[in-house]
Amino acid sequence: MYFSGAGDSGPVIMACATIHVGFTVPQLLRGASRILPTHSALVVLRHSAFCYCTVNSTIKSKRKMDHLERTANNFRQEVISQAKVCGISNESETVKRLRLAITNKDFTFKAGQWVDFFIPGLSVVGGFSMCSSPGLLKREGILELAVKHTDHPPAHWVHTECTLDSEVALRVGADLHGYQEGKGNGYKMGTVKLYYSAKNTSQLLFKKSILGLMNAFPGKIRCRFHVTQQSSPICEELRPHVTEGRISEKDLEKHVSKDTLWYICGPPPMIESISKLLSDIGVPRNCVFFEKWW
């Protein structure tokens, strides 16, 4: 999970979750399914505090379309870069984290964009959201993806056939709505509150990174983990930050103000549910942002 950088105004709420999609292409490159983390998360920031791209689209479920149809009108970069798998790790029991070395120096992305992921010899193509920062790509030429295991061919390939040194190709896509470039060393960091929900603590991806950010920026970045079906004891490190049960109106209403921005990330039913909840507690629609391309 990647959080982009901040300003000095009012708070924001953000929600996240995972999904996969796919499409086919005739030839040249063959490839991937896009997966976002299958959990729900919600963040509170300040007005200029969080400059990250999402799509503030209509809250309406669409018929199931493949990735090409769904993203046909989205921006795509012209650059298609080859990439080599240089790291594979288990982020959870069902999610693998891929570390990819990018060969094309002109390949760049901004927070909130995704990649078309092409696998040689595989006809189904999709896209994955990055879980690393643009800064890591700039410094080390590395991009990371988190892929949940499903029967969808590209995700299945990642979990069953992908190995170190496997080669794929990537192309960046997604329109950026409300994106602002970072202000460098001169900006003042606002506040962030993340509400992050999953079935249990083993399904909370990137929890170590999030705890690390909370320790690095005390009072500036805070997180509340929500678990809905926890059956095992919660570890001592996580226990102070965990609530059993769904993200509720009571959790969110204390953050309502004219300066609060709300960012939601999750599967469509979760986005619709949280959007309605925010509307019910008086959050203006123009303060709610989400990406609902699937």
C-alpha cells in the first residue's frame, strides 16, 4: 500500500480493497490480471495533506466487462517496458508480492496509476496496481505489485508458474484526477488516519510497513485495523491498533469537517456502502474520492 505525500490543511479518509480483472490481446505481448488488495481500508488526511490520484466517479455498479473494455477511455502511456522478476515473497497466505526490475529508463508512474501486465505465451491480459512508490522506481529501477491468488489466468500464473528471472512487460495506465506533484522539502505534512478492514489480521497486507510509518511520524499518521472474522489471538504488537468489527458510522463521524478529504479503495459494494455512509453523516460529495474502474 503506497501513501503519497502531504500538505498542511485538513484531514482525509481513504478506503482500500482488492479485485482482479483481465482482457485479451491478439499478439505481441501476452498477459496479466489486475489485482488490488482484497481488503478494505480508510484514511483520514488534511486538505493538502494527501495528493494522490483517484477517480471520483458515479456510484453505480457496472456490468462485468473485461479490462480492455473497462479502461478503453483511460489514459495509457506509450512506453511498454520489459521487466524481470527479481523478488517474490508471500505478503499473506493468498497474496504474493512481486518485485520487478524495469529495463526502460523512460518508464514512470504516479501514485494511483496501474499497469497493464503482459505475460509471454498467455492470451489473457489484465492490470495490477502498484504497491510501491514512484520514488523506489526512480532510485532503484524497481516496481512492486501485490497479487491475490485466483483462478484468473494471470493471477494463477503469478502464484504457480512465475519464478525469479521470469520476464513480463508493463504499460502504465489510469487517469489522474486531483493529482498534485509533491512540494519537495518545503511542504508541511498534514495528518492521515487510515481505517483498514480485513477478515483477520493475517489478511492485513503491509501491516508492518504501516506500523513503521506510524512510528516514524507519530501523531501525523495513525491507523485503526478492523477485523471481522478473527478466530486466533491477536499479536501483542497489533493489539493496541485492532478493533473487531466493521468500519462504522461512529468511527468516521468524528472526522467530519469542511477540511476533511475522504479517499476510498475497495471492491464496488464496499465503495458504495462507505460512500452512502459518508453521505448520511453529511460529507459533501466533492470531498469523497475513489477509483472504480472495475
